[in-house]
Amino acid sequence: MRGRAVDPKIVGVILGGVIGAILIWGGVLEAFLLLLCIFGGWVIGKIVAGELDVVDLYQRYVSNRRKR
């Protein structure tokens, strides 16, 4: 029986949530910071999965800044 690979985005969200929960415990500001950690884990998961090209995003950002 073949095992199914876990989606890196899911792993990133879980790891971001766990690390955020460990570092921050309780309160509204802390909950917001936890969401930021989860979002960061999701972004890292997308990068690992190859669904987000950081170099392309950076090049678009730099080219848009030069147009101003």
C-alpha cells in the first residue's frame, strides 16, 4: 500500500500554528500574531511546493517601483 504525501502547505500551516502557539499564549494581540505565524507557514509551504515563485514576485516588485 502506497502512502500519500502530505501537502507542504498543510505542513507549513500546522508548523506555523504550533510554533506561534508555543511562542505566544493568550490575548487579542497574541491571536493576531498567531495568525501571522500561520500565514507565514502557509507561504513557506507554497514556496516549498513550487506554487509561489519568490524571484518572480521580487522582480515584479522592483520593476513596479522603477515605474514611479
